[in-house]
Amino acid sequence: MPEITLNVLPIFILILIGWALVRTGLLKDELGDSLGEFVFKVAVPVLLFRTIAEADFHGASPFRLWIAYFAGVGVTWTVGHLIATRIFERDARVGVLAGVSSAFANNVFIGLPLVSRIVGSDGIVALSILLAVHLPLMMIIGTVLMEQAERKISGGSSRGLLAIFTQIGGNLARNPLVIGLAAGVVAHVSGLPIPGVLDSVVNQIAAMAAPTALLSLGMALNKYGISGNFRIAGATSALKLLLMPACVWGACRLVGLGHEWTMAMVLTSSVPTGINAWLIANRFGVGHGLAASTITLTTAAGVATVSLWAWLLS
């Protein structure tokens, strides 16, 4: 257990340092926003490009990986929704947001550094394959379900699926992560080597992705905190940190996923809730306290639960 903790602890210490730098006033929180943009628009796309361009897939199919991960998402999202609507008697919109908060892992800012540190290059390949479909699917499902919930409550009309797909598709076409993955696929299929000088630059930018992502996330956490009903946020946090990785692990075993890919999927599913939950709450104007509290609680407790899952997988 101590060895596993030594692998996990530096990740959360970097998050804590980022939080403390802004909390103490040593740095302005605007810098955290700028660092986050650099990570999302430059560093991580370059890392994904390099990973896919140089990957050896050994003829493995991505479908078992996607089935295993999203089976865990489906179970956890459903349980989160039912707990919010049946036990805490919240409306359908909060139910959707509870599902999102329970099942939307922070795969980019925490998952990538964690998997890279514990699993290595094979794990990054697996996570890159997941990221190719993770954001599109999660955003489409979250948006469709939230609009349906709003229509039930307000009685108004909702946009058709075509309009939703068109908007999200346009956003994804401009998404730096998608562009980085697509460029990596092109480079991988073409088999063209990256020129020496450019390869050195790519490697240096890719190396910035993990530490910068963690620092910027810590800076961003100053915007959140714990508000609203602590009990429902505690429930969604427990689902995110315990139920979801357990479901993903079980699904990986059922579909016969390899050990390294199983470790990558379970570890990235065990990380704290992603900021996308807050973005969906902000977009629809509901559940801000639940999303913010879940992000804060899962990040605070994540060092213990992620260590636990890393130890169990080892």
C-alpha cells in the first residue's frame, strides 16, 4: 500500500499546490484559467497525437474497451439518477445532473497523469482510445436527457435530436482533443516518421501535459467548494469513487480485457468528477451546488480511494 500511495500522492499534491497558490493570493485565479486552456488546447492534444502516432495496438479491437467502460457509466449514472429522484425527491433535472456527477470522470486532467504514472504507455494508448468517444457520448447523452427533463417540468418544446447532434458535432469538430486524436490516427496510418527536431518539440510539449493539468485543476477548484445539500453530494461522490470503478472492473473481466487496459479503465474511472458536470449545470441553470460539491468532495477523498483501487489492481 505505501508504494501505491507514493505513486498516487504526487498527483494530488500537485492539485493541492495549485489550489494553495491561488488560495493564498500568490497567483491570480485567471492564471489557472489560462493554464487550463493551454492544457486543453495544446499540451494534451499534442500528447494524444504522439501517443496514437507511435502506438502499437497489437491488433486489439477498441469495442471491448468501450463496452466495459460505458457499462460502468450506465450503471452508475442510473443509480445516481434514482438516488436523487427517489430518495432525495429531487426533480428530473437534478436527477440527470446527479447521474452526470456520479459518472463523468476527469479523464483528461487527472486520468491521463494517473494512468501514465501507474500503467505506462500501454495505459495511455487505452485511455486515448477511450477519449476518442468519451466526450462526444457523455455530452450528447447529458444534453438530451437534460432537455427531456426540462420539457417534462416546464412543458415547453425541446430541440430535436438532429439539432442537438449538429451543435455538439460542430463543437467536437473544433475540439482540440478530437483534432489531436485525429492527427495521431493520420500519422499512425500513414506510417510517416516525425522529423527529429519536430519530434523533440512534440515530446517536450507532451511532457508538460500532466503537471500543468494538475496545477491548473487545483487553481480551478477555488471556484467551487461545498454548498447545497451535503447528503446528496456525499452520495454522488461515493458512487463516483467506489461504485463506478467497481462496475468498470467487473465489466472488464466479463469482456476479457487485458490486464494493462483493465488497469487503465478502472483507474481512470476511479478519479474525481470532471469539471464537465459543472459546465452542464451552468448551461441549464440547475444543480450548481450539487456539481460543485461533488467535484470538491471527490477531489478531496480521491487520494485515498484512488490509492485503494491502484492497490487492488496491483
